[in-house]
Amino acid sequence: MREIDRLTAERFATPTLLLMEAAAAAALQAMAARCGGSIEGKRIRILCGRGNNGGDGAALARACWLAGARVDVVLFGRVDETKGDARVNFEMARRLSSFEAGSRTLPPPLTFVECGTLAEWEEVAGTRHSHDIIVDALFGTGLTRPLAGLHEQVVEHIALMREARERSRTLAPLIVSLDLPSGLNADSAAVTGETVRADLTVTFTAPKPANVLPPASHYGGQLVVAAIGSPPVLLEASHTQLFVTEEEDARSFLSQTRYTPDSYKNTHGHALVIAGSREMTGAAVLAANAAMLAGAGLVTVATPTSAQAALAAQALPEIMTAALAETESGAISALAVERALRLMEKASVVAIGPGLTVTDEGTRQFVRAIVEGRSAPLVIDADALNALAPWPEELRGSPELPLILTPHPGEMARLCGASSKASLDDRVTIAREFAVKHALILVLKGTRTLVATPEGNVCINPTGNAGLGTAGAGDTLTGIITGFLAQSAGALGREADALAATVAAVYTGGLAGDMAARSKGMRAMLASDIARHLGEAVRALNPAGEMP
């Protein structure tokens, strides 16, 4: 981001002071939106550090004054200790607070206080003024170590105000952070010390890792990404390998695979789901139903003979079933390999794993043979992942026959040969390295699901909620991914893009989960509710494409 700001100034003749003004305007707009459209008459306290983040805060103070708010600025330091554009803004704020800036009938536009010691801060914090909004402009992207001393005390004071607000069940003060909550390292998902917990974070130009990766992202509240004047070409040339999936990514996929006047079932692909066992038919049903509701033209579930009747009775009537040889315990047997490979020849995409049960060595052998003998893209989930853990070095994906793995953290730890999922603290690095090493697409589930690519790119999915932690949600996601891959193959043929389909499926599935939560609440929502809201999610993303 520092390089983008520098190039904006050098290559596009944009003064960095103007970028600060644009940041202030964007923050004002976001604050006003949270306050019903206007901050007129609101009392606002802006807490500023000595750097550029504090300079943004000082610029915001002037913007808020012009919008009709009453503004108090607190600088933690002395104006004489600041420099550059930040100092320019602090000087303006300080002069606006002088008696000369007022009149006989009106007070100065704002107040400005310098706090260099804990005693000075305690005096300011002890004043009885109540504020509608507290703006955290203490630290931006430059912080790399935990807060200490005076700044730590300030953040603790903000936390106390938040606790008092929650006890009194009021909405004030609204806590707003500029760029990211102070206390976070912009480049890290970790939280290492006292950190502001904001209701609203306005970040500039593009999100930083701490804005979007948990647990750091939990401290930001609502995230607004504001353009402040850096041309798109600079972002596109920034060589990042970390991305946030956007609505347009899902919409683009849906547009490419939309129904045409001559569409029919074969143009939307055939999904084969190899899943289930005598004691676990539900997972197979959830995956198959989700693939069907996600838009696959045909769905076949291949399952052990003893599970076929129960599965057929529970699944959507449009879903076909096929019986496979089974072990004594009712899981798929190694004897089923030939039959399964023949079924695969008719499929556009195959999913394997939900409810499979792999306690028998014959089932493990079956899974390995399916992966090695695949003739279509393969989605591997649940017990199929456990059957292959730790992941064999020789099993690799390819552009022609991609592998898409969908582990939760526990399964990921086993794939990596780790004894505990605690070893996955750096989820982005783990996902990236695994995907690159084995040339596959990795969907690492959890809060902010990640999609990692063979090239080392990682996409962070912003949709979804805690209700998706319900039993069967992973099986449902596997079905959605499988359904989207089937449509990509059916509609696009040789141009099918497994990564685009996977990214769009994860986004759309999360959006369907958000809609289910709004309808039923996170506590009561079920995995089947996610599938039932898929149509609504698709229509929201691509309304024109879903109309006849």
C-alpha cells in the first residue's frame, strides 16, 4: 500500500495530502451512512496518533465540522513532533481550535488537545462530555509490535466505553477505526495485544490482511473499502497473491454458465457423487441435493448396496442412484473400483467422500484407486480426505483433471501429517504451500474460507456466518462446488475453469447461508436450509440471467 501511494503521487501527479483529504471524505461518508445519512449535531471525538493515520483523523475532523458535527481532536504527542502531510493537517486542526477561529457568537470550529503523558490523557478522559462517535486514528499500517504505555491505556479506555455501552444497551458511542483497528499488524491475522474493537472500519484503496483474516478481522466490525484516488492499474500491478472474492467473481461465473434458449440437462453437466455408507446416508443426500439445487443437469449418487434404498428415499426425486459393492460393515469395497470408474466415464465431475466411512482398508484402497484412475475433475471431501491422510506425495492434480480438496481444519492437519490443528495458525501459508506442492485447488473451510490455487494465489471468501458450522454444511458445500463444476464443464466445454467455478461456489454457498441465517437465525439453521436458499442467492447475484 505504501508503494501504491508513492506511485500514485509520482506517476499520476496526485499530492499525498489530497489522498488524505479523500480518505477523510470517504470516512465521513461511511460514518454518515451508519448514522442515518447525516452526522449533523453529533458529538465526535477523534483520537490521533502522530503518523499518517492520525493525519487522516485530523483531516476527518475538519470534514466533520463542515458537516455540522461538534468535534474534539486528541493528538497523542505534540504537533512539533509530527512531520509531513500529517503535520499539515494537525496544524490546520490546531489553528481551527484557537479563539481566533471563532466569533463573538460562535465558538471555534473544533477543540484540539495534545496529550503526551498518561496524566494528560487521564485529565482528558475524565471529562464528562459524552460522545456519539469515537474515531480511532491512532495507528494505521505501520504498527508491527503490541501497543504499550499511553496508547495501550487509550485502547483500554475505548474498551471500557464499549462495555458501558453494552451494559446500558445504547448505540453510542459508535466506534470507528481508520484503515484498521489500532493494535493490529496490517500484514497479520494474529492479535498480539490490546486492540480497538470497532463497529466500523474504513480502509483505504484495498483491504489489508488484518481487515479480512480472522481473528484480526473480528475486531473491525463492518468493513468499508474506500477508493481515494489510486488508479486501478497500480493495484493490478501490485503482484499480490492474496485476494478477497467479490460479488462480481460469482456473477461472472453465473453469467458464463447461464441458461440459453436451447439449454437442457446435458448442457449443465452430469455430477457423480460417490458417498454414503450403511450407517451414514444423510451426508450423501445433503451433497447430492446441493449439487442438484446448485444447477447440475444430472446427479447420480453411487453408494453401497445396503444404503441405496434409504438414500433414494431421502434424496430429491430427480437424483439417480447406483449401487456399489460393499464391505461387511456396509462401506464401499475395493471390489467396486471398476464399476465406479465406468460410472465416472459418463460424468462431467465427480465428488467423493461425504459419509463414506473409511475404517476398512478396502475402502481406503477404493478411494486411492478412484483418485489415480479419475477421468474427470474430482472433488475430495470428508472421509475420502481421511483415507488419503497424510496426503501421498505422488498424487497431484493437473489442468486437465483437476483435484479440488475441501478440508476443515482438523482434516487439513491430518493431510499435512500434523498431530493438531493448532499447527494451522497461518492458514494462508499452509493452504498456499499445500496447493502449490500438490498442484491442486484447496478449499480450507472455516471462518473466512480460503481457496488456494496451484499457482500460489489465495482467495479469501467474505460470505457466510457462524451458522455454517452446523452438521452437514461441509457436505452441502461439496455438493455446491460439484454442481458448479458440472455446469462449467457442460456449458463451457474445453473452456471450463475449475478455479472460477470453485470460487463462485464458495461465495454463493456462503451467501445462501447468510440468507438462511436471516430467515431462521444462526442457531436454528440447518445444512439443508443452505441448499434451499441457493436459488435465492443465485437470483440475487444474477437476476437477469435467471429470468426466462
